[in-house]
Amino acid sequence: MILLLSAILGLALGLLAGGSLARVRSYPLKGLLLPILALLIKAGAAYLLKPQFGATLVCVLQYALIFLFLSLNYKRPVWPVFAFFGSLGNFLVILLNGGRMPVSAALIGSGSARLELLAQNRIYAYCLAGEQTKLPFFGDILRLGPDGVPFGFASAGDVLLCVGVLILFIQLVTYMPGKPQAAE
């Protein structure tokens, strides 16, 4: 959800800076289907598999596709760096915690149904952060939305990914073929 909001904000800022949707086709983005496939694999696994079944394998597959996409676009200016470090942080914390992203209980509030589901490992690829959590500072430790009614949670990796997506979408609408770009 926050990546989508970052993309929309990037488009809006790019258009306000004089960009055009017509320029998107000329942007030399490679392997766009890879992150889409990664998203579909994760969503499909969450929908089709029992909670936590194959979560580590799904994590490795998902991030292999994301890192391949980033490697194909590493020469693009700025955004791949943010996306790489955000993805790396998320990948490491998920991988080291059995294919699950740890979520801080302090973000959720006591007595909520979501807290109970996390404590019982019943939300695919997520777990409640605790004493055994590895790299807890890379987990979902940021609340998105008001204290009583958050609409989501994020990690430091998610924040970096959002910056990368925002920059990518600004570049998509402001790209001028033939004009030198940074890192080209």
C-alpha cells in the first residue's frame, strides 16, 4: 500500500515538475515483470498456503526476482540504490526469521485480533517480534496512521523502498531521451 502511495506521489511530483505521462514509454526500465511476478508469488502464497508453509522459500524466490530486476536497472540514476538497500534490509530480516517479517507488538495495541493472529503465527509471512527475533530493528517497527487505528506498519527497508519508488516514478515522467542522466 505504501509503495503504491509512493508511486502516486512520485507521478504527481514529476507531473508538477513539468513531466508527462507520454515520457514513461521512453524510460529505459528493464525487467518490469520481475517485481510484478515477485508480488504475485507472495500474494499467491499468502492466499493458497497454510500460514508459514514454505515462507522461507517464498521469501528467497520473491527477493531473487527483485534483486534481478534491480541488477538489470543498476545504471539508472539514484532509485536502484534506495530500492536495493530497502530490499536487502527486508530480505535479511525476513530470511533470518524463518520467512516471516517480525512486527512490533507495541504498534498494534493489546487485545486486538491482529495481535492474537500474529502471536499464533496465523498471518502468512509475518510474526510477532520477541526476544528470539533476529535483526528486530529491521522489522515492522513504524506505525502508519493514527495510534488507535493504524492502516499499516512499515520497516526501515520499506521507507527506503518508498524513496526509491518515488524517485523512479518522478524519473518515469520527466525522462528526456538523449539528455544525459546521472549514472548513465
